[in-house]
Amino acid sequence: MRITSTSCICPVLVCLCFVQRCYGAAHHGSIKVTRNQTKHIEGETEVHHRPKRGWVWNQFFVLEEHMGPDPQYVGKLHSNSDKGDGSVKYILTGEGAGTIFIIDDTTGDIHSTKSLDREQKTHYVLHAQAIDRRTNKPLEPESEFIIKVQDINDNAPKFTDGPYIVTVPEMSEMGTSVLQVTATDADDPTYGNSARVVYSILQGQPYFSVDPKTGVIRTALHNMDREAREHYSVVIQAKDMAGQVGGLSGSTTVNITLTDVNDNPPRFPQKHYQLYVPESAQVGSAVGKIKANDADTGSNADMKYTIINGDGAGVFSISTDKETREGILSLKKPLNYEKKKSYTLNIEGANTHLDFRFSHLGPFKDVTMLKVIVGDVDEPPLFTMPSYVMEVYENEKIGTSVGTVTAHDPDAANSLVRYFIDHNTEEDRYFTIDASTGTIKTAKIFDREETPWYNITVAASEIDNPELVSHVPVGVRILDVNDNAPELARDYDVVVCENSKPGQVIQTITATDKDNSANGARFHFSLDEGLSLNPNFTLRNNEDNTASILTRRRRYSRTTQDIYYLPILISDGGVPPLSSSSTLTIRVCACERDGRVRTCHAEAFLSSAGLSTGALIAILLCIVILLAIVVLFITLRRGKKEPLIISEEDVRENVVTYDDEGGGEEDTEAFDITALRNPSAAEELKYRRDVRPEVKPLSRHHASSSLDSIDVQEFLNQRLAEADLDPSVPPYDSLQTYAYEGHRSEAGSISSLDSATTQSDQDYNYLGDWGPEFKKLAELYGEIEPERTT
């Protein structure tokens, strides 16, 4: 079988088609299809050369995007066994057979019924079979061939990543690479020029250019200045068919921004500036601003301002605002219009980030001159001193002069000044001031020992402008006068031992004086000279503001005299000196040999026996406690009740005794066990002793005879009637006995106490049939073995 292709697309291939048919006739029974020798069936896209298509066997071609009204003819299958009589049937199977590709089973003609797209599927693999129509037997083996979809230029180039945003530094050299754009074409790159793309620039000239083959965009001008133009919109076109007429094209936009470089130095708009600053401006405050313009942005426009010279360099300072890039002029020292009315400053503004590539455009700094005019302001009075310290003696009379403050008007008018004291605190009320002269006087009598220092505030204002006020602090020190006599530093507790020796120091005393050291630092101690010589003690002045008390006897006796009084005279070193008299109290005490005081009370003689007062008190307290315990014990013994004594022979079985009183102390019927044993042995009917009964009691004889003769039923009824008629029934406590079994009971005792020890002939196995509720009872009386768990 041979395959005849009539899909030759140009006259040049007619010869090849003819050769194909001839070669197919010469080689009977084979399928011949043409195919491209430089490309596999699928996969390869990169082609280094495009040779002319050669036709080979086993391959058909069909053009894509066929839009004709009739199916597109693909080729023809023909078997050498076909005599033209219709006995041969051609069958087509494989990809698209019967749907996309149909075959005339008699002639073998193949047609394409649909428009194909090479970009979706490049080829189809089919199988051809020739069979005998009568016998359905194959005349030749099945042959495989390929139908390739032939490409046409039906896809335009596309920029998949556009539009683009890119930056390039300003002032870049011509030819600086900006960006490479790439367009893709879905057509077959191995056949013709359908996928061969050429780039061109539609918009953006003459600033930028594009390489037609690679798509690299480059700058096309020297020194493109951002300050002149910052943004550019460049349109790039990609056209297939190598840019020839009839090719398809696509375009994209590239937005290019020039980034800033430091190519512009700062410049002050003016070379001379003038600034007005009032003399009342505060030190450290901002008094003005100045700015140099820089066409650059960001860090390239950062600058620093400096005062390089001028007569105001020590009065003013300048700093840079990082946000606004302004120079902030501040005041370092106070201004005074009366001393200096203007200042001249040379201010420099320089970039902080330099680019040495553009140093030839410099220098990147500028200088301007600033003249500061000081404005005259009506100022408050100015004190001659920032603060005053004055002194006055204590105890001076009211109206004594303390000192004088002075202030003047610093302005040229030199107005008169008025003084006054701000009465903001209590201390300000202790002084007065002359409004014209500023002389301060006392308004009270001061005591240095009470308050040694006062702080006041003096104000001064101009008479012509009272609103302008200035203040100054004034400290007044109160000077000391020797007006306090010395006295003992504390109350001394002086002790002399009975076994003291003559000349022994028993106490060292010192004094204190409220006056300062100038009037009271040197003290002199002596005994009162108005009295006779003291035979017991003497005083020695130590010349160091202390004195010692010494003994003059060998022994002292508490029994004879236990307290001595010693008058002492103390004088200070002031001018004039002051003195005072104080009395020391000296106690006589018994001491150990080492000098420790043992006792100082004359009545405590028991202490010599080894017992102190505290020990005696403790002993007496213990005795009192013991006596109280004995009395309490005796009282409890007398008030204790006699216990109920139960005889050892009185054995009471199954009786539980509760410690309760019941109906009273004489209610003992609850313990009468004889009534429980035999009703015939019971006592006569008893009634409550605290309630008088309303019925007559039966006689003992009648009761006993009745108990012997009546039946149990009558006995119970009788007791029930008695209980109903008894006025002492509950809520009172009583005992009713119903324990009598009768005389003719055949059951005997029904107690189970001895049932475990006796043998029974009764069969209890039927208890096992009563269910789980009687399981335990069946185990006890029956023969069922109890279940045990391990």
C-alpha cells in the first residue's frame, strides 16, 4: 500500500510529490510520508538553522487555521491490491480518526473536517489498514503514519511581564543599560520567520534606544538631568516575520524614572539677610530661620549650617532641622539694646553627602551674611546683685534697719523705681521696706534660738510702668546675743557606793547652752560658794567644759542617809557671762566588790539572804494558787452525787443502760428484768409518783390471781385498757410489758442464738429456687456452697 500526498503547498514541491508517487509505486506495500529531518515529532524548540523542508515517506502535512467551506484534503491511501473494483476497503484509526480526519473507504482519500491549531497540537499519529471487503481479511499489514499541522503566522508577539517600572541614575553615560525586555511568539520557530521577533522603540526617542535583537533598552543621551525631567514613558514594539511587512506585532510600556545624584550644590536665595530680635528674647530660644535651596532630594540635599565668623558668633548659635533642612538661629547669651544694637553673622550651608564624580560642579556649599537687629524693649528694673544676705541681732527692737537693696531702670529713660515685699509667706510679714530707698527693717523681735534664718523676696517696679516687675531673694541671718544661761546637759542619776573611798570619781557632768559657740562654748563649774564646805563631796573643774564629782568620805551608810543633794554653779564665757545653779541628787547604794550596784533601797534587807523581792512575790503567788486549788477540790467533792452501785450478783443480760433520767429519778421500771422473764413474777401495777392516778389500783392478790388464771389475749387486752385509761401515759415515760408468751405454746423458743449449734432435719434446699434475693439465706441453711472469689 502506498500513500499519495497532494498537499504540496508550492509549485516547487510538485516534482517531489511526483517522485513520491513514483517511488511508492516502485516499492509496493509500504507507506511513505514526508517529514522534516531537522526536528523530532515533539519537543525541540531551539533551532540553529532552518534548511528547506525535505519530503519523506510516512508523513502528511495539513495547514492550520483552514477556513474553507469544504473539508481540507490531506492525502490518499492506495494499496497495490486495489484493482479499482471496490473490493478493497480502507480503514483509518488513531488520533483524530473519524472525528478530525475522515477517509473514503473505497478511494482512500483523507480529509480534515476541522480547523486545526498548531499551537494546541503539532501532529497526529494514525494507522492505515487495507482489508478485503468480502472476507474482511487484511490485504497488507497495518501501517503507521503522521499528519503534521503546518504552521502559519497566526500569533503576535507578547510581552508577558509588561508594563515595566525601572529606574536609572541621572547623569548616566550614554549607552547605560536600563532594562532588557523579552517578547514571546507562539508560532513555530523552526519554520519560516513566524516566530522571529525584532524589537523597535515607538515612543521615548531620542532619550532611549532598544537593541532590535536582544531587547536591551539603553540611554541615548549624555547627562540626562533629573532636575530637568524625572519621568519617561517608553513604548517598545516586538514584530515577527523579522520585521517584514505583513508581520504581527505587540507592544509594552516601560516607565523609566531618573534617580537623584548629588549634582547640585546648595545656594542661598539672597546674599544678605536681616533679622530683628528683641532684647527680651530668652536665652536658648529660637530667634530666626534661614535656608539654602538644593535641587537634589533625599540625602543628596542634606546640609549643615555653620556660623563661620562675625561679631555675633559668641552670642548666637545655629542648628539644622533634619525635616525642613532649615538653619535654626538660637540665642546663646542675653541681648542688651543699650550695650549693642546689632550683630553681623556669616552663615555657611554645605552638603553633608558629596559625590566626587561631580566635584567639578562645586563647591557644594554657599555663604550668606545675616545682620541681626536688636530691638529696644521696656525692661523691668535690674537689681545690682542677683541676691542679698543681711544680718541683724536678736532681741533688737522693732524698726531696726537690716539692710538696703538697690535696683535701677536699664532702659535709656531711667525711670524711678518702687520697692515692695511680696507677702507670699509668713516670713515676709516679719519685715518692712521703704518704697523709695529699698531699706529693709524689722517688724518683730527675733529670737535666734527659735529661728536663726529668714528668706524673703523683694520686688521692684518702674513707677511709670508698674506691670514690669523684677524680684530678688533676700536672706536675713539672725545674729546671736548671750541671752541664755548654761544648764546641765541632762538629768544625771548619780550613785555612790557604801564602800567608796575618799577621792573617788563617781560622776562626770557637762553642760549645754542654747547660744552659739561664740557666747557659750566655755563653761566653768563650781560649788555654790554661799554654802559651807561640803564634808561629803567635792567638785573638780576639768577645764574642758566638763566637771567631776568626787567623794570626801570613806564609807556611806544607807541606813543613816540614803540621798544627798549637791548644788552646782555653771557659768558661760559670754560677754557679759551668764550663770545658773543646778542641784545633783546622789543616792547611796550597796555595791559589789567590782563596783556593780546591788540595791539602793534601805528597806530591802531580805535581799542579803539571797531572795529578792521578785522571788518573794513569786513564792506568795504560788501559795495562793495552791490554796485556791484545794478549796475548789473540796467544793467539788461535797457537791458530787453518789453513783448507782450495782451488785456483782445482779447480772443483767441484754440490758443496755442509757444515762438518761426518763420520767424522774424514781423511774426504775425500765430496769425491772423480772417482768420480762415472767409476767406472774411482776410487781403490782405502778403509777407515776409525780401524777396522782384517777383509777384505783388493783390489789396485789387480785392481780396475781388474775395473772395466773387469764389467758394471754385477756392479759394483753387488760394492759391495753389500763394504758388507754392511765392519765400518766405519754408524753410521760412509762413501761408496758407485752413479753408474755403464754402457757401452751408448742413452738418453744424462737430465738436463733443456738440454731448454729443444733442439727436440723429440715430440708432448706428449696430456698435456692427463690431467686437472688434469698441467695445468702440459701447458703446459710441449704447445701449450696457459697461462691468465693480469689
